[in-house]
Amino acid sequence: MNLSRPQHDKWIAGVCSGLAARFGLSKGLVRFLFILSCLLPGTQVIVYIVLWILMPKSS
């Protein structure tokens, strides 16, 4: 499966849902890990925005 953002089953932009589908993980787990990572210092939000721009929408 290619890396793409779903048209449905997304909360904000579908980045976490797309990553979960690509790597065969639970969407809830990926979303939870992203929220946890935001508690740590770093560029998580910037990476999310970049993926939002670069990941195509699924058809």
C-alpha cells in the first residue's frame, strides 16, 4: 500500500491514519503516539504539517 491520506476516517488531515495504514498499525495507536510525542521537545508539529503537504490524498 502506498503512503497516502484517506478521504474518510481522518481527524485533522489524515496523516496519522495514512501512516497507520501504510505500516499496518492501529490508527488509534499512531494518533496516541503522536500526541505523546508532542509532550517532548522537538519538531513533531512541523513534521506533521510537512507530511500533510507532501502526502497525496487517496482516491
